[in-house]
Amino acid sequence: RRDAGRSPSPILDAARVACLFLALVAGLAAGSRTLVHAADAIPVEAASTANPTAASAESIARGEQLYGANCAACHGDDGRGDGPTAAELPWGPRDLRAAVSRLNDGELAYRIGAGLAGTEMPAFSPSLSEAERWDLVNLLRDRFGDDQDN
């Protein structure tokens, strides 16, 4: 005779609990990924912003200094994501050669300023002025632009 309210099998009970737990974890993971993608979305206003700084030799030279001080440690001198600190990061830095080709100037400036959620890419808007970020965009275009054989 079975006790009222008891499950016929403790194994079946354990399996049900395990399934509920896995469903919960999968739901949280999917939601977290959606939140990260939403946080990384580049606003239309930023994407449509034209670079106000001419890509002069002076701007590119300033960008070179900024890149060396802020970017090269992770992204490397050639932008391949192989800088001296890259191996210490949980996720390797992106290859800038591909990113520069894929993003327009406004998108690049926004990404530099806002960083990239869920990665080690910090937001540089607190430490770099808007003019400095545009100088970096000019350097990135010059060094890793669409017409480069990287």
C-alpha cells in the first residue's frame, strides 16, 4: 500500500527536480545573453554621428599615442588581440582589423567610449575626451581600415 501524497519513485522525483533546475539555469543564461546583447547595442544616434575630426597626420599621431597607452596592451600593436596582457584575460580581445572594417566611425567612437559589456573592454569615456576618442578612430581607420591588407 502506498502512502497518500508520496511519489511512486524517488528517482522520478530527483529527475523532475533536476529538469526544473536545468530549465531555470538555461532560462537565466538565455536572459543574461539577451541583456548583454542589449547593453552592447549601439544607439542609432551614435552610429549616425560623423567624425568631426579630420584624419590629418596630427590626429593620427595623437591616436597612435592614445592607442599605445590604452589599447595595445590587450589588442597588440597589430590589432590582432595578442597584446602582452591578452593571455591573462578570461576572453581574448577582439581582432580590431575585423571590427574596424565592420563598424562606421560613429560606431567605433561609441564602442571606445562605452566599452563592451560581458568582456574586459572598458568604457574609455571617463578617461578619454571625445576629441581623443575621435583621434583614436582616425588612427584605427588609418591602421586597420577597410582598404588595408591585414
